[in-house]
Amino acid sequence: MPSRRLGRSLGIDLVPFKACTYDCIYCQLGRTTDRTLKRKEYVPVDGVLEELARKLSDGDAPDFISLAGSGEPTLHDGLGRLISGIKSMTKIPVAAITNGSLLWDRDVAEPLMSADLVIPSLDAGDAAMFGRINRPHPGIDFDRMVRGLVGFRQKYRGRIWLEVMLLDGLNDSEPAVRKIAELAGRIRPDRVQLNTAARPPAEGAVRPVPFCRMRELTNLFPAPAEIIASGPGKSAKVESEGGNQGEKILAMLRRRPCTAEDVSKGLGIHRLAALKELEALAKKGEARKAETGGSWFYVA
């Protein structure tokens, strides 16, 4: 997949759609269907490693291998074995993209110590806003979640990029952002990355924050703060357009909504070829178009 932060990212999907500890109003995957705290081996680690080995043998190395997917990846209780297995077969760095809700749990935090990069989220500066935006499982306490982020940073020796999702009219006021920035100061990430709802969200009333407003808000954060760019860090090379691209594209759309440009960069095909395949999927009823922030996305 094309990633705004990671270039070309080979994602490992560890939980079924959509098992998560949160039900965020902005989620590009839609509403959470299984809001849970139960950790288990949702998919066999050995099977994931075998599939990864086959993928890497194709020779088209990604910039990162990312643990993310259709829900909260730290709900998988085989994280340690998985990261160890990845490290044994490749030098490609491993990134864990998590909502950070379970980092207070030693069984979650310890396996992530082996990752090269951890990207947790923090979208609220107090419990009320946390409930409003992230709609967490009742068993998740805001203060304990924050303590988990702080404690993880104290022990973890890799890089932490803290993502903050800002939503127009909700958490983008200066007082609300100052609360988040204060907590970010306690967490001490290597970077703070401000994001907004750039893809079709779970709730239609969610609106993105204008770029100029986000640029003003970066000044409130103590850590180096940046606005996540609208495109991936690296462009994919353009390859031949043979093979069943339609199936590959549909697999991408099942992970998240994509523009034609996303598909082009993710699969390394020409934009017009990507658009042709996307329109064919839409005509067959396997995808639909949705407009967000002036861009057209295709949704499975």
C-alpha cells in the first residue's frame, strides 16, 4: 500500500475485520463490528510468516513491513513471535501502527520493543473528548491509556511517531489541542504527526481540518510536529500492467479507501490503468465512489 509516512508499505493484517478496542468516528474502515479487549491468535503466526516469505521472494522489496490492517493489531497475542520471525528473514524495518490503547499491558508492550518504529495515536486531551472521538471499549480507561504511552516511551529504544487526528469542530480548538500537546510532552515521541480525515469516515458528519489551520496548530506541540503529507514518501516505479490487477486492487480497497493515485503508487502501475480497473470494479458493483476533501475515493 502507498503510505503517507512509510513509502511503500507491505501490510500484515493480524485481526479480522473489524476487531478493535475503539470505534473511532473517523475510521476509514467504517464502524467497529467487534469492539473487544480479547487477545488471541486470530491468524496463525506460522502461516503469516510463510506468506510473507513468498511475498518477499518476488524481489520487490517494500520500504517497511507494517503491522496494521483491518483492526487493532495488538489484539493478536503472537506479536513477539511474529516480529522475531520477520527479523530472521529480512532487514526491512518493521513498523507497528496501533491506537496505543493497550500499551499499559506488559504482554503487549514487551513484544513491540523489537519493532523498529511504533506509531500510536492520541486524539484527545481528556476523557470526555476521548469518549466522543474514539468511542473506546468500556474496559479502557483514558488515564491508564495515557500512562501506558508514557511508560512505553520510557523503555522503548526505537522510534515513536505519535499520530494526532484532528477533526473540524471537535478537537481542533486551541484549548483542546493544548491538552493533547501537554500529554505529548509527557510521552516524548520522536515526532508528532498531525492528521485529519482525508478518507471517507465512519460517521458522515466528520469534517477535515483545513491545512492552514493544522499548520498553525503545529506550533503548540513541544516535540517536532509535522503535518502528514497527502501522498506517500516515495513513488513506486511503473511496471508492466499484466496480471489480474483487478483482484489486487480490490484487495487494497478492502483494507482502506483509495484514490486512483494510491493504487497507481501502491501497485506500481500507470494511473490511467489504475483508473480503468477501478471504474470496472465500480461498474460491476464491487466498489463505489465517495468524495472526501475534494478527492474521489473508491471503497470496496
